[in-house]
Amino acid sequence: MFLENNEIIENKYVGDRYYLMKVKSDKSWEKSKAGQFFMLKNKNEMLILRRPISLHNVDRENQILEFYYEVKGKGTVEFSNMKVGETINIQGPLGNGFTTDVENKTVVVIGGGMGIAPTKLLINELKEKNKVIFIGGGRDKGAVKILENLDLDGVKVIVTTDDGSEGIKGNVVTALKEVLQNEKIDLIQTCGPQGMMEAIGKVALENNIACELSLEERMACGVKACVGCSIKTLDGMKRVCHDGPVFDGKIIVDMNPSENIGCSCGK
């Protein structure tokens, strides 16, 4: 894990409430993996806590980290106003990432809404040695605009939206079930809303398919300072920010257990 002040080389609005930030990295790019996240620090000292942002992509040749984020509160509003040439303090890479050291497998990568963000690096790391099928979905066309920034050459792509404004009208779970009728799948890797991943995990178990789920949506403080991201597993209670965010779907018992007393971190 590294703590760095990195230069912002791009921070552009890409539509709806979404932005793409690229930073020049001194060290963090070396050990970064798909599915990991970084803690980004605001300049405003009143906003004490860093914001956990998933890693979108790594350009290893040019030592650049990419973050795709949604403007939702004061912290991300400040990020969106940062200019090229400014520096931003980042902490990471943090957490467990997806498994990418596989070969000659058929892998289905599924992203829902902002859960599509970490799939760019994941797909890039998988597609040269595996058959990759990507299913991306969201509520509408704006929610899947991020797909324009993915490198999908050589990948079978299925896009779904709730309102049918882009791709197929429907959802990623239905699309996955249709893929399973024609393909023998070795591994499913997914990130997105909790309900979506619960359904995907169930499909994987019913079909005896290995499945990895990134529960990054549940993270609050990102540094074990609260229990807001706790989940129940076969190995006991786990905190997503420390023990995840990527988990083997077979060990998850409850993504929202009654033991979770909430977050007091002030996110």
C-alpha cells in the first residue's frame, strides 16, 4: 500500500453525474489489481474522511491510474472541480481483487450501474488468455455510458437497461440465464447493486459455477473504522473494506446481516 500525492492529468465530465479522473502514479500502479480500491483525499480539511473509489483501469506502460466516479455528495463534488495539473493524495491499492491468473476459461464478467467501473481493468487482464463474455446493465442509457470507455475488442458484449433505452430491455440476471443456455461457463465475476449480486450468486450456486462478487457498494469509511460494511460469511463476520471487497460467492451467508449495527463514520 502506498500513500502518494499524484498529478491529475485528466478529470473530465462524461455525462449524467459521471466523471473520469486519471492520475500519474509513482508507485501504486505496480501492484494494483482489478477489484481493488483507493482512498482519495479531499483538499477541504472539513471533509476529514477519504472517499473509497474503485480502480477503473491501470495504464502500466504510462504509469497512470484511472478512476470513474459518480458525483453524489460534497466529497465527490470537490473531486469533480479539481483541475488538470493539481495533485490529489491517494492511499492504496487496498482490498482483495478479482482472480485474473486463469487461462483457457470461459469467464462471464457482469457489471451493474457503477459496478461496471472496475470491470475495465478486469476485462483487460482476462481477455488475452480467456474467452470473456461481458454483461453490462443499468437503469437507463446514462447509467451505462461508461461502456464507451471500456476496451471490449474480442469480447462478446450484452447490454441491458431497465427502460430499454440502450441494448436489451431487461436486466443482467436474465441475460446471464440466457447465456447459460448456450455456453459452458467456468467463472462468473461481478460487481453492482446488492440485489443484483445476490441473484447472480444464486444462479451461480444452482449451476455449480465458481463466482466472485465485489461488494464495494457496501463500503463506508473504507478503513475498518466502522461496521457499516459487515457481512456474514461461513467464516464469521467480515468487513468488506478489509476482507474484500471481492469475495467467493460460496462463503457469503448474508450481505446485510441483522448483526450489522450501521455506520458511524460520518460518510
